[in-house]
Amino acid sequence: MAKVLEFVYDIACPYAYLASRQVEDAARRCGATVNWLPILLGGLYEASNAPQGKAGSATDVMAKAKQQILARDLSMQAQHVGVPLVHNSKHPIRTVSALRLILSAAEGLRPVVTHELFKAYWVNNCDVSDEKQLQSIANKYNLQMDALNSDAIKLQLHTNTMRLAEMGAFGVPCFIVDGQFYWGQDRLFLAERALGRHDAKPRRNMRPPYNHRPHTLVYYHDFSSPWSFLAYQQVAGVAKETSAILICKPFLVGALFKSIGTPVEPLKALTSSKASHFRKDLNDWCDYLGVKLQWPSVFPILSVRALRVALCNEEVMRTLYCAAWIENKEIAQKSVLYEVLTKAGFDGGALLEQAESKEIKELLRKHNDEVLALGACGAPTFQILDPDGKQVALLWGQDRLNVVSDILCGWRPKSETEKGLSDPENRYPMARL
């Protein structure tokens, strides 16, 4: 049976644009064909009861700190993929006519028409809702503009959108393999693995150089975060591979959430479709990393005491992460924490006593203040310092460890100022996720 990779997108999403520049190579590596499926992102928002509404952007309802992190991330991801990305001064633009134009083309033409429209939107600063702009593309490929208003084209776009909504999708880009969808251009490697390319990994551009002065990798984490748990499984290996100096800094992510205006329990603030996908995505990463994770019976984890213990002795980190996320131990309880530490060969009583000291409490507060001042929005957060101690980058999420590794090897994303963006605020567009 022929292998098929379905690529779901809307021209209005910059991350879908990045995905469009990678998906054909990914399919080729897997011996698969790509089925191009344009959908109306606004319709998907409406169907999934997205808080930003049908016409909004996913970032509209996010805390400012998270908006800024995501804007920088978009710039960095574009450079990491190696494609041009320019702020469109008209963003967001209605794309319904552009999507219908794609569907009016024969299947073999849909990829090139899609690329034309993405380039117009995300490189050339064009208004893809303008009839003259669409007419020029239609003329280039002998497409009929009259077809855009046909009932068949309208129905196909609606059907594509509703199909994704029924699957539980809430944004683009999505990759569908055998009825399972993977959301986000950075999850393309998971789709490749589902297609049978079992050695597929997150994108890397660099390998460890010789005679390389070591950078410093500061890993801000919280035992209450499953993503911090997954990052912990990898971060020591990343530091070793890149000859980086690893510094682990526990902090209270709940305190950060309160400070920046994010719900203290983000999962409860998600729509049902997004919350469901959160668990699937977590399981996908666990499968990829070969980690067996057990969701805690008591969540969220009140981690303050455990974090203080880790400040007393960094060697307890593995024990505490395993207790919380593999063994389902309630490490918020002092008696459980004592038992876990003692069983692992630590002096549980001494560590718990030291964790109550003024110095340790003050150190945790210092870490909380540090991560807030950096502009972080969650855990894990990675700060990369060059050999002279100057910050090179700040990244959020264990799914950015591939980029962290490349930066530690010497890859450098250009800042918006260095790129000379035409946007007067020197920023990249907020993504319609």
C-alpha cells in the first residue's frame, strides 16, 4: 500500500509556511506522497471553541511574556529551517479565496500554487485576499477565478476543515498519518517515524566542533512540569555532546505563572481538544525518548519543598523526577519525600532540615526572580551563555533542545535588528496557531 502524508495548512499561519518548505523532503525520505489539504483556520478555531474566537490569533489570549517568547521562537525556527520569513504588515489576512484557489487546481498543481501563496504572504508582504494578486497567480497556472465561487470548491474547503475538527485538531500545521495527526512543524519528524522512518529525529544543523570553547547551558526547571521531566532525560547528554557547562536551577513555575498572568494550572485553561492533544503529544515524546511516564495521581504537584531539597544537593534530581513521574510518588508530602530520599541512599532527614533554612529559601526566591527577569514564560527554560558569559539565546520547551544543541555548537540565529526587518517594531508576526 502506498504511504501517504497528509499536510493540513492555512496560508495565514507562518508555522504552516515553514512546514510547507519541509514536508516534501520528509515524504521523499519515507517513500511517501504528500496530500495537500488546505483548511480554514478560523473555522477550526470556531469548531474547537478557541478562546481567541474565529477571527483571532492564538497569541491574542496569551500573557505578554509568552507572546514575546513565541515571536522570537518563530524568527529562530525560520532561520533554523533555512527559509526567509518577513513580517507582513497586513497580517492577519483573510485567506478563504486563496485557499479556494488552491482547491481549484488539479492535485498535481496544488503544491506549486500553495508555495506561490505562502511566498506572497510570508516573503513578499502581499495581500492574498486581493483579487488582482490572486488573478496573477491564477493566470500563471491557467486557473479560473470563477471556480472560487463554485459550490463544489466551497464544500471541499468546508469538508476539509470539519474533518480536522472531528479529529480533535485545533490549529495548523498538522500532519496526518494513518488517521493520527501531529500538530506543529517541529513534529514533522514524528510523522516520519509513523511512516516507517524509525531513525527520524528533530532537525539538527550543526555537530560538535573541534577546539570549541565551552558555552554554558542554564537549565531552569520544576519537578511539577512533565516537560521539565522529559528535558531532564536529555539535558546532561546535550551538555556532554556539545562540551557545555551545565547549570541546573530549580524554580517555582507556578510563581512565574502568577507573575506573568498565566493560569497556574494551564491544563485546566485549555479547550478539550487541546487538552486531549497535550496528553497525546506527551506520550509521543515519551515513546520517542523511550521513557515510561505515569501521570501523577495528585496534580498539580506542589513542588516547593522538593525544589529546595534539590538546591541542597543537585544529585537528588534524578531520584525526585523518577519518584514524581515514573513511580507516582506524592513528593509534596514531607513523609513521602523523606522515604524517597532515604531509599535512594541520601540522608533524608538532614536534607529536609537544610531545605527549611533561610539560605535555601532565599536561593529559590532568587531563581524565581532570575527567570522572571529573563522574560521566561514556563518550564523548562534554557539560557545559553557564550564562553565570555554573554547571553546568546533564551529558549522555552524541551522540544527546542535540538536548537539548543546547535547553538551550543556555534550556530547563531540573527536578531531581528541584524536581519533588518521592515517592521518598525522589529518583530516577527504573532503566529495564528
